[in-house]
Amino acid sequence: MPEPKAEKIEPVAAGASLEKWEPRIIAFLCYWCSYAGADAAGTLRLKYPHNVLIVRVMCSGRVDPELISGAFAQGADGVLVCGCQIGCCHYISGNHKTMARMPLLGRLLVEMGLEPGRFRHEWVSASEGEKFARITNEITEEVRRLGPLNWPGRLHARGVGHGEDLEPWGTPQ
Amino acid sequence: MSPLNTGGPVNGPPGGDGIRTGVFVCCCGGNISDIVDVEYVAREVGRRPGVACALVHTFICSDPGQALIEQKIAELKLNRVVLAACSPTLHQLTFRRAVSRAGLNPFLFEHVNVREQVSWVTEDLHGATQKATRLVAAAVARTRNLVPLEKRRIPIRPSALVIGGGVAGLVAARDLARRGTKVTLVESRPFLGGRMAQLHTLFPTGEEAREVLRRLMQAVVRDPLVTTFTNATILESRGVVGSFRTRIRIAPRGVNKQLNFAGSAIAACPEETVSEFDYGLGRRKAIYFAYPGCWPPMPAIDWNACTRCGRCVSAGGGKGIELDGKPYEIEVPSGVIVLATGFDPYEPLHGEYGYRIFPKVVTLQQLVRLLDPEGPTAGRLPGSGNGPLRVGFIHCVGARQWEGVHQQQADGKVNDYCARTCCTAALHAALRIRELYPDARIASFYQDIRTYGRGHEAYYERASEAGVLFIRYDAKKPPRVRLDPRGEAPLVVQAGDLLTGGRPLEVPCDLVVLATGVVPHNVSELVDMYRCAVGSDRFLLEVHPKLRPVELAVAGVFLAGTCQGPMNVTETAAAASAAASKAAAMITQGHVEMDPIIAKVDDDLCTGCRTCLAVCPYDAISRDPARKRTIVNEALCAGCGTCAAACPSDAIQQFGFTDAQVRSELAVLLEGAGAGAAVGSEAGNA
């Protein structure tokens, strides 16, 4: 089955100031491996862009696909999900579920008009600080190249779903 | 309705207003504040709803820092605490305790990592400050949805399962039994003793290894609290700390206590096979004793070599030998588990330093067997021919390897760690050779000599005084073993002498000894079963090398000895005693406290679809057929939250990571994001 192609949409929303724009990327990290891997990157004083905002979960298996689509809907320009290496899950096989869910979600997001480079799913062990820094650098560069996502705006323009409701979970505090 | 229910507004407080959050930002003595403008973070976050105070402290983990938190909780009647400091893996517990001391539930505390994940990973002061502000503000929003949680108390069964019957397992079993704990000791081989039995004398005392081991085994097997099983394989382990249930398969030994004439039975056996005890240098019968004085004091049958001819049965007196034995299974309940699965000597690759190409290239372990008076050659080295014996030792074989210099191991890695034991062991063996062959000429090719332990340096001194020639080679240009082109000696070792600027040397040798390192014994099945953390060196990984050095991340499972890293016998015994005392402390306490981060099903929302049953890695979820709802077994739930992600009706919530909590965190992290949002538009600092 061929990979679905991303819909070509003008990446920059009207009125946006691209010069000042900084991508906002959410990284869901499992506590036992990937979060420790991110710590390792810090301990090694490796540098990666400040655009990556880390959300800690106990296991990558906790990352409900709805949280990812929700993050995009709320304005994230990219989402990264990191779990333990297969075989090293602190919760035996939590990451096996991640392994099943994420590729499926990735295809779905592409179907929904998202460029594939905005969503990434990787295995990072507690000792792989360098890998974490590399991945975050790569995804930031990729998202920067793609430009702002503005998914709510895109959906709105297409009249898809609750395109009119730009706050999917009610009003933020 | 449960407080976890997602029905209410996700960004609002769970039980109405009255949230009073205290925010503390740590400078970490400049580690954070040199990059992050901590004052700005405190000022910005201080404006968020519900924040009662936002303070900066130089070292919040210090006693005065913790006292400040406690004081503010009392003074301002804080009911939420957010702390921006180092990684929660380091100090989350410290601050949960501080919060508890002030009378606040420790799970109303949120730890934000602004050091390892902010100040240490960027040099962009403005970006770092923005990132830290967002993370802290998101934590403030998240804490609004936190609810008080109580730790779970799980009772501990006062018994232990020790896996591995080498010196580590024996010491752990003995120490546990001495504290009155019932111990089940299981060994996969037919005899106890492990690798220590294969040694001759021990450094630094020079005692006979098997004599020390015999005393230890006697102490263990005579203890009525210890039950020992050999030929045992762990099939399955279920349960959690306090109530493990381990299914073990016991393979038939073929011999029981009724055997009267073990010696005659062994002599009568016509089948011979390679002795793994002598590292392939000697041969043994199919019915055999591994070593003199071994335990159990009866031979075992090697079923791979036995043809069931029956000659041993008649020679042995007609009884005590069962050639038709069947394996059986036992189930061992235990409160704690000690892993003492040990190591294997590094097996050089084919052709590594001529190993397996030249018969006169042996490993250090093989040399120890050759020098053992009870070994395959009764303590004599293979014929030295005319003239004095020439022996070359090559250190760091299978240890301290370099990527790109040394051939990769089967898993694609090189063994970059120091195997620690081989320097002293090689010098110990070299001195033994000098004792037996006073005119022997010994050359030692080394990277560094690491005789680090008490009394170890004396071996180095004595070897130097005895005229052992030390040749330092460049770690990236290891020596090479060749046939002697001049035919003077069987072999020649070629190396560059680093201390004379890499001058090439050729040392003729009758025997080349590879001072091989150690690799962990392959326990991949146990690793899967107990979900052990494994280091990049393949050894099992403790929770923390200093604070919790003998515990696995899995509660109730302890590490004893060389399954954790290279150790000599002294260190192994110390590590095993440590593991035993940690295990005993847990048993003495009678119960263990577990994090309350577990899953809970909301009956009102559960449709009984059973999606969660399929994803739970712990089989902790079951279905109540009467109510047509699923329930989570709190003792089994480890709190991964996989079910919460899978539940199609959001009926399962993970305490501490509810949808409301994660979503409120995301909402703040993404505040102002979207089309054309510029970081710079929000704040003017830098």
C-alpha cells in the first residue's frame, strides 16, 4: 500500500510573522528510559533547541493518540514520542503498544493533512543522550523548514469537523 | 463521582477554588541561574492563577531550602507545591518528603526539570528562560488537577529466592538464613560453587578457593532454613514484591543418595566428553563429579553424553542411579528475589590473538586450570621443550576495547569496560608460574596495570622484583601473536613498546596467555521475566550506583555479585552480603510502600469492552462478570498507564497522569502557539 501523500497547503498562515516564529514542539518521554536519556543529554552538556518542551509520562504506552492530535490541534508545530528500546521497557511491554499505535497514528495524521516530518516516534534509552539531542535537533530543523502548522486554522479553512471550535478542550485557564 | 472523572472542566480546579500554589525556583548555585533568568521565571509564574508565592533559592535542596518550603506551606497555607530545579530522578523524593513534613500530601507536589533539560542543554539565555517559564507554568496548571494520593502498603512474605549457587548466591543465602529468613537457593548447573570452584588459590590471601568454598557451602546446606535445588531452570515468575511466585523446572540428576559406590560407577562409564569445568582442556565421564569436594556429594549424569548403557548402575551397587528420571516442576513463593547469576569468562573470538589457531594460546582461566594441582595436567604446564619456559601474558583481552580497533562482539558492540579482576589475577598466575618454574621468563603486555585492591599492589611489586618484563602497548595498537619466523619458539608476540616511543618488539613465547575479561552470564530470559535494567556493557543495572547499589528498579529484586559487573571474590562476597541485608531489611519491615501511581476504572464510564485487558502487561485488569465492568488489581498494577491510553471511553485514569492533568499541562505549554506565534512577542527579557 503506498504511503498517503501529504496535502499541499500553504504553510504560513496569513498575517504570521515568520521572522519571529519559533516552532513549538512537544516531546512525550517515558520516565524510565527516554526522560533519563534527555537527562543524560543534559549531563553531557549536549545542546539542542529550546523549542522542544518535554512532557513526562511513566511509560510511552500512556501516550494516548488523542493527546498527540490534541497537541497539534492546540498549536504544536511538531510532536515527538520517545519510549524505551524494544525489550527494555520498564513495564515489560508498554512500548510494544506504542510501537503499534504510533505508526498508525502517523499515517492518520498524514491523511489529515499533516506533513510527515512533524510527528516522530523514536526509542531512546537512558544512556542515549547523544541520540536524544540528535533527534531533537533533527525534528526542530525539519519543523522549522516546514514552517508553522496552524492546524486549527487549516481545518477551519477546510470546514472539517469542529473547524469553528478552535479550543478543543474548552477554555484554557 | 470520583475526583478522577474527566467530566468537569479540565483546566479548573477539581474541587472548586481555593488552590494555593507555592512555586520555588532553584538556582542550583548557578547551574540553572547562569542560563535561566530565574527571577523572571518566578515573576512570570507568580502571575498565574492560584499562585500564592513564587520564590527563588540558591540551593533549594539544602536544609535551609527545604525549611523554606516547609515554612511557606505553613505560613501561606499552600496546598500545591511546584519546584523548578534539577531532574526529578535526583531529588523528587527529597522534596516529597519535605512537603510531607509540612503536612501536605506529597503527591500535591510537582517537580519541574530546568537543569538537565533546560539550562544544561542550551546556551540561548532567552530561549532557556522562555522554556523554563513555560514548563513551570504548565506544572502550575497541572498541579491544579492533582489530587492527594496515599502510598500503597504491600505485605512482604518472609522468604527469599536466591538464583545462582556460586559464591554470591551462597553468601546471600547464608546471610539471609542467619537472619531467620527462609531461603530457596537454585542453581542451574548440577553442582554448587560456580566459577569460584574453578580457581586454585585466591588473591590476596593465597587461601585455597575450594576450601573456602567448602566452608561456605557447609554453612549453607546445613542451615535448616535453606532449601537447595540444582539443575534448576526458572520457567516463569509471577507476582510482585512481597508475593512473588516462581515456577522452576528441576531436571533429573540421574543419581540419588542411595548410590553407594560413586567411584566405581564413574570408572565404569565408557562415555567421555569435554570438561567444561576445565574450559575444554580436560575430559570427564558422562557420570561425573565436577570437582573434588563438590556439593551435592553425589555425581550427576550429563544427559548429552550418556548413552544409558547401564554400566554405571551395576558398578555402582545396583541402586541410586535413575536413567529414566523425569524433570519436575516446583513453585516457590517468596517475598524477595536475589539475582546471583554470575559471569562467564570472555571467550576470545576465533583467531583473536591466535586463539583457537595456535594451541599454545590459552586464556587466563585455562591457565588457572592448568596450574591447579587438581586440574587436567595436575598443575604442570604443557612441555616447555629445552631451556627455560617463556610465557607471554596479554592483558585486556575482551576488555577496554576500542570501537574501530577491536572486532565487534556478537551484539555489534565492543567491550569498552575494564574487567577489573584480570590484572591481579594475571600477576597472581605469573608468580605461580615462577614458583613452579623458577627460571621461567615472563613478559606481560599491558595497557595499564590496575592492581587496585588491598594487597593487590604487592603482586605487581613481587612480579616486578621477580623479573617479569612489563611491556606497555598502545591501546589502539594491540599486540599480535604470530608463529615465530625464526623457529626458535612456537610463537612470537609482536608489540610496540609505548614507553620507548612505540619501538617494535618481538618476544618469543612457548605459551601465550590471554588475560581475558569477564562478560555477564547470559540471563536474557530472567531479564525479560524480571524486567531488569541492563547497562550498555550488558551487566544488570542497579537503580543508583551510590544510593541504591544492589537493587534493581523492580521492587523486591536484588543484585548480588558479578551479574552486576566485574568483581573479584572479595567484592562479590561483599556485594552479596549487601544484597542479603537489603533484602532482609525489606522483609523485617514487613511491608513495602509502593507509589500510588496506578490505574483506576470509573464504573460510571466503563462499558466493559475489555480493550484494557488486552494491553495490560501485568494481567492486572480483570472483568467482573456480575457488574460487567473491569477492575484493576492494585497489588499487580505497576502504573504504566497503557490501559488509560487504550480505553475508548476514558473510563480508566492513571493517578498522577490523568487526562485532565496531562491536558492542562499541554494547554499551557502551547499557550500562544499556532500560526505565527513568536517567542519574542511574549516577553522582553534576554
